[in-house]
Amino acid sequence: MTGPAAGTAGLLGLPGRPGDPLRGAHIVLGVTGSISCYKAVEVASRLVQAGASVDVAITAHAAEFVTPLTFRSITSREPYGDMWRPHGEYGEAHVELARRADLMLIAPATASTLARLAHGLADDMVSLTALATAAPVLVAPAMDGQMWEHAANQANVATLADRGVQFIGPVEGRLASGRTGRGRLVEPAEIVDLARARLARERGDYLGRKVVVSAGGTREAIDPVRFVGNRSSGKQGYAIAEAARDRGAEVVIVSTVALPAPVTVRVVTVESALEMQEATLAECADADALVMAGAVADYRPAQAVAGKIKRGEAGDISIDLVENPDIIASVPVENARAGGLVKVAFAAETDDLIANAQKKLAKKGAHLIVANDVSSTDAGFSVDTNRVVILSDRGERDDLDLMSKYDVGHAILDRVRTYLEG
């Protein structure tokens, strides 16, 4: 699997984003008889919107809550329910369904379903297909908290986990009984995102790679209330992290902002340039690539004041500033990884974009630099799109049109990969 710059010709007619591992994938969605199975409709919808082909296997008890017609309307495919009724051209529908699945997702999964899966019973289309497939199986349980905690159920969970089944939840929350406990189905958006991440780990082109991304502008304390900072929102860094996750990488964000992190991505929260430098150096010791999308303040106050400065008590004040370290320049290329670290710098400029970026490329010892004009209203800070020029230490230049920051992330990773492979 590659990013949007390559390998997507066969997917052009599909919905969803190029580079999304769900795009073009075949997902079998198992739906079993929990009251929360109405949420499976949203799971199916999100999968289809991401560009996946979705076949629904539904139990008779689930069909009491949500009719097969609902899933047919969402997926444009006939659900699999009756084990004894021929389905389309296949004599053994569950076998064909299991074989062509890239991933099987059971959401919700009842306690009875977990017991069937753990003991190899196959008396409905969901358990039958799960028993026949060699694809990864993800299970999102939903049941009363006391049922979830019961020793028999926990033994079944342990058995399935030992066999490689991945569990999604359940989580703490309000249950159908009106009580609060652990047993609530994970929300559909997170279920789909975890399915996306699992597929990436199966076939992504960054498998076995670790990518470190910095995000957001640093804050340099003047006093406990005020700081020297910049306008960076962190959106580009988080989009790069999501793209790297979607290509199978282990991803760490060193972040100064409180944006929602892509699932499975680890966040190291920092505030100042010195904190970001310390965290980045530590994470890059065993990383394959560093993408320095964070906007590091060039200067910091020489001395932060311990208490809040009161206006009017001190009159006019001046702040002595000292230069912050150039973080990416301080990160060594040589590390614990074979081939060392590929470094990607950013140049946020308002004038002389290319000339300034070329100077920074050499000064920072980076392999690539991503230059963008932050004075533009449709690119740069705070918006979801960007227009960049990527320069390499090989003398290459790529001018990219306006695109989503997620697509920019894939474009950067495409170029990083040429260094990792070469």
C-alpha cells in the first residue's frame, strides 16, 4: 500500500481518501443480538464512506433489533443471515465470504457470541464466517457489566485474545439496564478507526517503521500566565501522524496542542522548545523518520518570572530573549536503526519561500524540507488544507497543489520512503 501519489489508479471511482487502508478493502461486519446493534448501522455507513466494500453477516436475534433491509440500504449488498438459504452464486456463502474478507469486524459482540467463537461453535452466519476466515478478526463486545466481568466470559475473552483476536472495548458507561459499568459498546467512529489501523498493520508500506512527528507551536513562559508563542495549530503534524499510522507505522506525536490524537498514535505532551527537544531526542533514538512539523519559537525569555506580572506595578517592562536550540539540527542521523534517521524539516515563510527553505535545508542537516507560505488564507495555520513545496538534499523539487493536510502527509511519506529504501 502506498500514499495517494502512487498505486491508486484502480481506486479512483471509490469514495474515501486515497491512502486510507479501508479504501478498496473488503470488510465483513458481523452483527449480533445486543440492543446496541443499532450502532452497527453507523459502523457500516462509516466503512462504506471510507471506500470499503461491506458485507454484513447478521444473526436472527440481531435482526429483531435492526432489519437486514437497513444494512442492504447502507451497503448496497444483500446481508448474510439465513445459513440454509442459498446466497447469490455461492453454494457455501460463508466460505466465500470468509475467503474474500480483508478483515472481519464483529460489532456488537454478545457474551453468547464470544462463547461460540471461543469454543468453535458455528450455528449462525457470524460464528460460521469467523470460524472459516483467515483474515484478522476484531471484536467489539457489548453486554451488561456483570456479564462482562463473569469468570466464564473472561475465560472466553482470554482464549480468543491468545488466538490473535483483537478486542475493541468495551468501555465504561451507561448500560441498557440503567446502571453504569464496563460493558458499553465503543463508539462507531473509534471502532472504524481501529479497524483502519489494524488493516494498516497488515499491509502498510511502513510496517516495522517508527515515525516521530512534532506538532504545534511551542510556548515559552514569561510568567505563569503569559508566554511567547506562535500561530501554529498543530493540524499539519496530526495529519502527518494519521497518514503514517494508516501506512502501518508506529507513530509518536511530540505535541504542544490538545487535538484529538488518531487512535493507536502515542502522544508525548510538551510545552516549551527545551521540553520538545528532550522528548524528540529520546523518541528518535530508535526511530526511522522524524517529521518536524512543530513550530518551535526561535527565542524564549531568558528568565521566567515566578509570579504573575501585575500591570501598572512595574511600569514599562522589557523581556530579555535568548535563542532556542534548533531541534531538528540537534537530532543525530545515526541511531539504533539500521540506515539511521531520515529527517524532514518545515519552513513556514511569508516571503522568498524557496530561497529561505533551501538555506534551512542545509543549515538543519535535513534530508527533506517542506516549505509553505503561511501568509496565504487557504493554506498554513489553522486551516485543513495546505500548499507546499518539498525540496530534497538531492536537489529535487516538488511543487504540490492545494490539498488536504492528510494528503500532504502522504506526499511527504512517499518521499521519505525513497530514503528508507535507498
